[in-house]
Amino acid sequence: MEETIKTLLEKKLEDVTVILKDPRNDGVHLEAVIISPSFTGLSLLNRHRKVKDSLKELFTKELHALSIKTYTTLEWREKHEK
Amino acid sequence: MKSKEERFLEIEKKINENSICLFMKGNKEMPQCGFSAKVVHILDTLKVTYGAFDVLTEPFLREDIKEYSNWPTFPQLYINKEFIGGCDIVVELFQTGELQKLIASQTTI
């Protein structure tokens, strides 16, 4: 599942970095940090739409719980320089 | 059986009649998923009145709303007839204070 998520996002989002976590170690409740310059200028809703659209085929069946956090490349850099 | 058009009109009615409208799994008292529970908790913390609809109990509602909002997961929150997003968005907006602003703006209408 984690590989599929990564592959789909890499295919659909420009220059993307995906950090996937499985905090409960159950393979079901996953968390994704997604960094891509393609989020620049998009509202939070539209960023999430972009991600959800990319993963649409997974939500109809096996993907049950994915938390998403999105950053532009610049936001990610700023967050880590603090 | 109701046509899809009638069912979509019913969804719209719920959104129009509840300035804060939550489509969730389970109900306020007993959410059936962690994400729905989180949004209920946030709205309860803000002490606002909102309409909550359990998409697991009404036939068609679950699939219809996904299509209506073009959003594949639950919960789904509407404020002032506008689609706000799912759990992650609500949490982020709550943390930045944006959600509180959106809610404050709905009371003036």
C-alpha cells in the first residue's frame, strides 16, 4: 500500500517528496507528508483535492485512513530552518 | 425509489438548512471513525450548533455525497454552503484560527 501511494503521487505531482508514516504500525492508519512545488498558490482545500484526486482509485477500495499534510518546497524549507 | 436528482436536492437542503453541516460516519455521540470523531470534538470545543448526518445510516447518502462534493472520504464539513474539507483540513484551519473565523462569519448571515 505504501509503495502504491508513493508511486501514484510521484506519477501525478510535479517534483514530489513523500514521507509516509505508519504511526500505529498497522498498515491501515497512514500519515503522509507531501512536499511539492505544485502546491504553490493553492488553497489548503485545493492542495488536498490534488492529493485526493491522485489517489482516487485507492480510496474506493483498500485505502481507509490516510492523514495528509502538504507543503510547498519553500514552506518545507522554512519549517525546518526554524 | 428516489432519483439521483431528488437525492442531490436533499443533500443541498441539508447544507442550506445547516450553516454548519457535517457529514460523518456515526453520530455526534458515537462517531464510527477516528477522523469523524476528531471533527466532532473540534466543533464541540468551539461550542457551535451544527447539523451532523450519519452517512452510514441513509441508503445512497455515502456514495452520493462523495460525488456531490467530489471528495472521496469522510467526514466532510460545509460552512455557509461552502465545502471546507475533511478532517486534516479542519484540524489545520482550527490550529491556525481560520476555522473560528469562518464560523464567526456564518452567524452574521
